[in-house]
Amino acid sequence: MPKPTKGARLGSSAAHENLMIANLAQDLFQHGQVKTTVAKARRLQPLAEKLITKARRGDLHARRTAAKTIRNKDVLYRLFDVIAPAIDAERQGGYTRIVNVGPRRGDNAPMCVISLVTEKVEKKAVVAKAEETAAKAVEVEETPAVEEAVVEAEATEEVVESEDK
């Protein structure tokens, strides 16, 4: 049995919170983005990520497991047959994005927009820099000093092998 979250819940009980989050997930998959409070978005994000991961698997068991949370068949179809194939195959998580939009007018609650991320994954600057240094290392290996060091290393290997015999 999962341990309930500590502190106040979003609604009146844990069951009510689970239903609210499931409804938010359903709206997120139906419309692509949802404007909600930051607290609800932070509770929604892990659930949405897990459902999208199941949808990317695409088998019958994953569909039935997701159907326990997403009860609308049209939204379930959209999740498995439209959203999951649209997500880049190189993306390993991070299917949703939360953007703060400022406080709500009535009660000053912090609001945000949670949306699906379907863009292609770009190479990070670190990966690009690593590829650049690797290319430089290949250029450095062609210098005469490196070639001399390689020849010396081979010669010492031959000497060691002859001593072993």
C-alpha cells in the first residue's frame, strides 16, 4: 500500500486528490496544455510522465494500466496513437514542461501552464564540446612527437617480450 503524502492534500482526501490529478492528466492529454496552480502541476507531472512512458511502450498491458487512470477512451486513444508517436525517440523522460505565469487574480495563488514537450532533443553543449575535444585529440595523434612515442612504446614491448622468453 503506498504511503500517503504528508501534510495537507490538494483536496479533502487522498481519493479526491487522485481523482483531481487524473482529471488534470486527462485534460493535459486532450488539449496539450493546462493552466493550473503550481502545487497541482507539481503533483501532475510525475503521473503524466509515467503515463506517457507507458504509452510509448504501446502494448496491451500498458494500455490497460493507463486506462485505470485515464477513463475517457478518446483521450486514451489520443495518448497512445497520437501523442506517444509524436515524441522524439531519443527523449528519455522530460515529456512535460511547467512554466510559471504569475499569480491568480482572485486569491493570489501561484499559477503555471503545464504542457507537453514534443520537440526534438538537441545535443547539449557538453556533448558538442566533448565531440570537439575528441576531434582535436585525433588531430594531435598525427603529430610526429606522438608517432615517436608510439614507436618507442612498441620497441619497449618487444624488449619485454624477448626478456620473458
